[in-house]
Amino acid sequence: MAQSPSGSAVKALQLELKKIQAEPVEGFRVHLRDDENIFEWEVAIFGPPHTLYEGGYFKARMLFPTDYPYSPPSVRFISKMWHPNVYESGEVCISILHPPVDDPQSGELASERWNPTQTVRTILLSIISLLNEPNTYSPANVDASVMFRKWKESKGKEKDYENIIRKQVQVTKEDAERDNVTVPTTLQEYCVTSLPDHENQVDADFYEDDYVDDLDEEVYHSEDEEDSGNEES
């Protein structure tokens, strides 16, 4: 039987969506696939200037669990993405999206993994950072990882990795044209400035609803459960 969404998960996602839409954020845009489903988001990630991904318009999908923010969402690229930390299915493999359990074989610390203080913004900014600086020590796509390392170690003389990325970026530019989206290509366009303080005040007030009290209470109980030694792996 499927677990029904918790009220705090709905409130948390409503709050995050409201803040992202009210305050411009560099490098990505989000919207709901269906206005009636807060647990599935469409994402557009723009390739950072001065990288191989410059001018790229990469579509992705975020699926949130019913107990968010205590469990991480999943992120899957819909656009073709050849990258050491992206599976062929498009699924993103990054520490911040892994549940916070001890797994010595993964080479990751629990502190590097998901925790409830993470947000959609921190996830997407981590993915954007990963585009240009992939983790090749535990790759999701081994072939892409080998190709990237050859490209980097040869200082760009080995062109296979670069050629694939540039072809994919070109395809996404065509997608952006069809979607009537202007992709930022300069640092000035990419790094969006903040809105005036009086406009941001709306979101500050939003924090003062029952969601904050609910979240604090659930975190408190969650910590008690972890201390009891009954944490699930």
C-alpha cells in the first residue's frame, strides 16, 4: 500500500516552490508538471558560461518522496547527458541525493549525504557545479569518466569527451528555441541579481506559519528515533 503524503512534505514543497519562483536563482528554472501534483517538478538547467556546457538547456525531472524533506528526491535528466555522474537512464548520482546511512563501500561519509536542511536550490546548484567538476572516483558512467579524465589530463587535446558534450549542447539549443526559452550565455545573465527586500518579505512571512513548528517537532522526534539505535539502513 502506497504511503500517503504527509502534510509537512506538502508544506515544505509549497514553500520551496514559492521561494524559488519569487526569488530568481542562477542556473535553473523550475515548474510543476501538473499543478495538482506538488511531488513532481520539471527543471531546466542552463549550462554555466566558460564551460563545455555553455549555452546548454538541459531538461530534468525531480520526484519527491512522501516524507520529504527527511528523504531525498531523485533527479533524472530528460535531455541527453553524457557525464561521469549520470547513468545512461539520465538518473543523477551525487552524494547529496543519497540517504544518510553509513555505507563504507560507497566511499561516502554520512555527513556528505542527504539531510533535511538541504533544499531544491542546494541540490540543483550542486548538480550545476558537478557538470564542470565531475566526481570520477565512483562514476555512474564509467566510459564517460575515462573519457573525461583523458580530456582533462591531455589539457583538451583528447577531444572525444568535448565533442560529445558540444553536440549535446547544440541539440538542447534547438530544444530551447522550440520552447521559446532564452538561455543565459554570459556571467552577467547567468548570475541573477536578488529581488528588492520588500518583495522578499512575502517569503519571510511565509516561514512563520505552522510548517516551521511542525518541522521542528518532527526533527526533534526523528533525532530521538536515531538515538534509540533503530535507524533503518
